[in-house]
Amino acid sequence: MIIDEADAMQAQAFEQAARQVLLAQDGAEHTPVRDLDSQFRRHCHRLPMSLEQYLRPLINHLVWLAENYVSHLVGGVIHPDRERRSMVVPRRWGGMFASRLFKLEAGERPTEQQMRAVNQLYKREGPLELADEVKGLAELRELLSSVTDLAGGLDRLTHVTLKRIGEAFSAITGEKDEKRLHSMALLAARRAYLEEMHSILHRIVGVAAPLQGAGISAGNGLVDALASHVPWRAAPYGPLGRALFAFSETFDPADRHQTALRLKSYVGDPHAHLAYLGEVTALAHTGTRRAVIGMSATAFMPYAPRHHLLPEPTWYVPDDVNGSLTVELQAGQDDGAGTVVSGTEGASRERAYTAMGRSVGQDLPAQLDAVAADATAHRAYALLAPTAYNAGPALARGMIDAGVAASEICVAVRPQEMASLERMPPGWVPIPSNRLEQFPHAVGHGRCRYLIAPMARVERGLNIVDRDGRSLLHVACLVNRPVPVMEDPPVLLSLVNSLAYRRRRPGTNPAAELERLRIAAGQIFDDIRSGQGYFKSLGEDVKLAVVAEILTRLIQLGGRTRRGGDHGRLRLLDAAFTQTAVHSTLPALLQQLRGKWQDEDHMPLIDAVYGTTMTDALLGLAEHSPTEYGDEEQEMGEW
């Protein structure tokens, strides 16, 4: 078996393994949960009556729970951990509740019985362990097990209910601090809602097959989020050792309609799946092992969580054997100041893109004119790669403001947007993102010189070449710093698995090692989650993982200018690469990463595989003097 772009296959496996699904959003008419309810009401007659009667109250309750939770986020009964976005794992609060309710000493772990008792607080029926030993536990259970009920048309989650829950905690623990009691009551009530939604979702997913058979397909997204790990796989869980589910709360006091609740699943082990594809998976499916050859320019990148493969390269051709790469830190300029794109949002981001377009429009035309006049005239074209489609029109506007002819600018758009753009031409030349190879000669009557397209669409597989296979691109420009959203399931799962595997200790007791890895992976998950989205708050290992992942993308993007063996040129335009907190600049992080690679003896193989592309072009940026801008308070942007 031969796999091209093996590291991209691993990255795609993380996209398939870790999922998220929208449960409710303020003012939204269509969500997966609402669509499920609508389709169920239309097609429930196709189901057996017993199944219809089983599902109807579950779906109705799920809709009410999800939308009521979002309503309470907007109304202030539930206070998110911070504005904008927070991720909660309600089961993680169980240990804290057990510690308070059973008055454990600092560092003392709850027993299995104590944890069962905490979980039983949310179930109205069945046993309640330790109720005879802990006075007041039954009264607390009565409050928590009924907070998600809609009895008599009344919503039970109110400030009065929270006060009563706090008083119940006080009666058991002896705690008198009202602020701490309110915090415990709020967490307990939130867990009641979130755990009930999780339980209902699992019960609905359990009958997904008959739902699909009845034409009720709206639940597919829920199934994907809850069952993406496919338990029959040889390594379904990875270092976490289990399926881990979390909820993401989005809250913006300036725009209530952005308030939303999502379910996220973190489960799967693409690292091990790909590493043992020819052994475990092939043996299971075919009864024999298979030779698997994986090819890629960036499959060996220690610390890169999504693209670094566990096996070391067996054979390789040095990256610079027929031409290398020049990488330039050249920030776009706006009235003499560097243009920062990463970390901005909304109207500020739009202005940053437009300013970046003006800067590019002032510099690139003369450079392409010079190229067109010499022996490399076939390369008088440029690629601009932002991280999102909506950046294209703003960049184009800025370039046009700077004097670039609109007919020379080609902007990638989603294929479904082409019809409307043909009816109302925007001035610049639109091109469907699935036909980018038509640039430059088959679009805009052959007059286009600049292609603006999202990085994810152009960094791999796109070959803009002449008939001899030579690249037509003089330069590829990365418009903004590609930094991940930490809570995005594929990103977080790949980080947790990668960091855990770097700490593995093979030995004679596999079960003990798996348990140790499970604990370590859980701690890594919590450490990353507690960073609250700020790059400066992340640990060193996580920051280096981010920069190693960026390196894979830089090499791939720069590769678009190296087709046919020509020397390539990559330009980094976002001032955020250097104008930020001094320890978070790209040069500083590259210096730290190089030190880690040297300490762990990776550098000899990295030198052999990448040659001057890595040692000079990329790691050479570590010598660039950064501009320190104090503390970095920017949230993580798009990957």
C-alpha cells in the first residue's frame, strides 16, 4: 500500500475522530437538535409506535434543555467562566463535589463509592449511597434531580433554586462563605443540565439506525459527535483511554445572538492507527500484514501534533536536493507601522486585511514587473494565502486602492457563491476554489497576476505550473499567522495524544503504562483547557507544538513556488509573527524548538531530511530580532 501525503491522512483522521455539534444558539431557527425535532414530527409515523413513544419525550426534553441553557446564559442565571468562549467538562467537577461533601483531606482521592454517590445525586430514582452517613445528602439529591424538570410549566433553574442548593451544600459541608456556596450551586446546576443532555443524546444515538431508516437524517451530526471513535477499531481511544465529552459555551454580551452551546467529543488515536496500519489493521482485515509506504515532505516534524508520524523515516530524499526555499519575515506596512492581522476580529480584522492589501499592492507589482523582464518571466505571478475565504475581498479592495488593476486580482470563492458573483460582478475576478489550477491562463482572459486563496486550499496538492512542470509563482505570501483554536476537537485531541506519547515509557507492564498514560493525558487535557484561549498562558510544550505545526504548513505552502526544482520564495506578512510578547514571537519559539530538537537528538535526522530548507530558511528566522509588545492578550485565532 502506498499513501501519498501520509501526514495529511493522519491530520484528516483527527478531523474525522474528534467532532463537535451545535445544540442551541440564541435566535437560531435551524440547529441539528431543532431539525431533528422537526423531522421527527414529520416522519414519526414511519417508526414503530413503541419507538415513537420512547423518542418523543426525549427529543422534546433535549430541545427544551439546550435552548433553556442558552437562555440562562443570555439572562445571567448561568454565568460563563469568562466572556466569549469557555469549555466545560461537567464530569470533572465530580471530584470537587466529593471532596467537599465528604470532607476529604487535601490531596486525598475520592473513593469509587463516593464518586458513585455524587453521580446518584442527579438521579431521582434508585439507590443513594452514603445517604445514611451524610446528613442532608437526600435533600440535596431532591433539588439537583429536579432542576431539569419542567413541572407545572415552571422553569426550576432560578436564583431562588440556586440559593436553596447552596443552603443544602452548607448544611452538609458547614461552609458559610456565600460566594463559594453560590459557585458550588451554580456548578452543580450546570452539571445537572449538561449531564442530562448528554444522557438523552446517548439514548437517541442508540436508535440512530431506525431513525435513518425512517428518513430522519437530522440526527446524523449528533451520531458523528457521539460515536466518531468507532469502538471496533484496534485503538479506538488513544492515551485518554476513553471517550471524553465536553461542552463549549459561547457568550458575547455585545451580541446575544452569538450565545451558543455545543457538544464536543475528544476520542480516537490516529497516531497509532496510521503507525500500525500495515500490522494490526491489515492483519485484522486481510489475515496478513502489509507493507505500507507513506510519502510526504513533512511527515517527520517532531512536536507537530497532527502531522508528525510516530515511525521515523526509513528512506528519504533531502528536501533541498533540487532547489531550496527562502523565507522572509516582511510585515505589511500601514502608515509606517506593521499590520497585525492575527488576534483581531470583526471590523478590526476587516480593516487589517484591507491595510495588508494596500501594502501588498504597493510592493508586489514592481517585483513581478522585474521578474517578467528577466529569464524567469514565466514566474511573474504571486499567491496570497490568508486563513479564511472572507479575507479575499478585503485584501483585493486594499490592492485596488493601492493602484493594482482589479482585472489582475483573482480571488478564490466557494463554488456555490459563483452564480451570485456572476450576476453581480465584484470587479476582481472570482474563481471557484475547486478550480484553482486554472490560474493564471484560464481565468480573467489570462490577465490575472495575483491569486488570493485560503491557505487550507492551496498549501497542498495545488500545482500552478507551466507545460514543463515549472512553478509559475514568484512568491507565496502567508497573510496571517495560522494559530489554532485550542478547544477545536481535532486540535486539542492531537495535542493531548502527541504530548502523552512523547512521555511514554515502554516496559514489561503494558497495563500499568496505559494507566499512567491515561492519567498523564487527562492532566494535559486539563492544563491546555485551563489556558482560557490565550497563547501566553499555554505551556512551553504546547507552544512548541503549535510552532512545529506551523513549520509543516510553511514548508508545504512554500512548496507551491518550488515545483519543477526551482528555488522557492515564501513571505510572512503578518506583523503578529514578531510584534508580540517577546517569548511568543516566531523567532523566539523557533529558537526554543531548535533547542528541544537538539536536546532530544532529533537534529541529525532533521538536517538529513530537510537540509538547508530547515537549517537556513526556517530555523534561520530564529536569528531575527523581534519587536516586543509587552503582554500578549490576543486569543488564539484560526488554525
